[in-house]
Amino acid sequence: MFDLTGKVAFITGAGRGIGKTIAQGLANAGADVVLVSRTKEEIENAANGISNETGRKALAIVGDVTESRSVNDTVKKAMEHFGHIDILINNAGASVRETALNLSEENWDKVMNVNFKSVFLMSQAVGKYMVERNFGRIVNIASVASALSLSSGTPYGPSKAGVVQLTKQLANEWATKGVTVNAISPWFFKTSLNAQALDNDEFRSVLENRTPMKRLGQLEELVAPVIMFCSDDASYITGQNLFIDGGVTNFAF
């Protein structure tokens, strides 16, 4: 079960954190991977490390997933290299620690473009090939913040709520085309986006106490659900958003 041998997976924001971990997991499951990021050295190091550790092909492409021309160029390069894309992981993310009254329009646009617009652009660019082949697996990385409000970071939750709704919309549009579209919504997993906050013992303790499991997640715990959604064994699952949160969204008081 959950064997991805012969599949090609395209992962955005794959130079570090959640994206890199998922790319490693997909390669371990047998997939060749395309890693996309705006940082050349970071993405090349990630690709080389995954290839050396797993024996799978790993292609690094520098690109900006918020700009349609760059998106189309990266997809074209991946198609020229592998001939097909079976899996798309929309992971690229951004956040700002600002509340509504001091949030600039520039930062609102930044978060919306990276977290939400990029999911549409990438899904549109890759989705057309998947529909033509009558096969595809898209997994969008949303967030618990898609359903719960945060104390700061005003645009983050709305951007991730948009991702969840777009997941449902695309799942509906492509349901008869052999393409499934699902999302996962993690709670706090330590990445470069939140490392500074989580290094604060008081803040981390608040989060752990808020979590029924009394701990935060480990990045590797995101891999299995993604692989499941990407596998042939999940062919009848689409339009779903899976919370990976230690029970947070199941807990009232």
C-alpha cells in the first residue's frame, strides 16, 4: 500500500521545513521529485540530499509561485525533464505577525499571494496536464488557522481558509477527470516561519497546554497522511481537509 514508484511529485516551498520533509517522504515512497523554491542554494542542497539518501531523481527548479509566468516556466521544465507530473504538493507559505489595525496592504498581499494565489496558479498549470492524462493527486497544505482564529497574523487564517475552499472547488471540477484534490491542516510544527516564536518557552508552553496531546507535532508526522492522499489507495477520497493537530480542533475546554 501507498507505493509511489513511477510517480513524479512536484513540491513548492521545498527547500526546507514542511516542504522538504514531504519531498523526502514522497521520495522514500518511491516517487521522483521536483523541488521548487526561490532560493537556489537551498533548493539545490535539498534536492541533492534527497537524491543521495533515497536513490530517487530530484530536480531543483528556482521559481516564484506567485507569478504566473514563473509558474508556467517551472512546470514546463519539470514536464520536459520527466514527461509527466502525477502529484502536486502546494506547500509554499508566508506569514506576518501583525494584527488588523497595524497590517499594511503590502503584507496582506504578500501573505495572500504566497499562501493562496500560488495554490490556484500551480493547480491550474499542473492540473491541465493531469486532466489530459485522466490522473492526478493534488495535496494543499492549509492550516488549523483555516478554521480557528489566531491572536495575531491577521491574513494567515483567511489565506488558509481560501486554500480549503479552493481545494473543495477544484475537487468538484475535476472529480470525473481522475484528479483528486485534498488538503491537510497542521497545528504548530516547528519551521522557519515560526521558529522564533516557538523558541519562546512561555509561548510554547501555552501551545502545548492548549493541545490535548500536550505536545507539538513533529514534521515527520505530516508525511504519512500526504502519502496516503497521493496513493492509488486513496482514489475515492477528494475534497477533504484533514486536521493534523494533536486534537486541537476537537477540543473546546
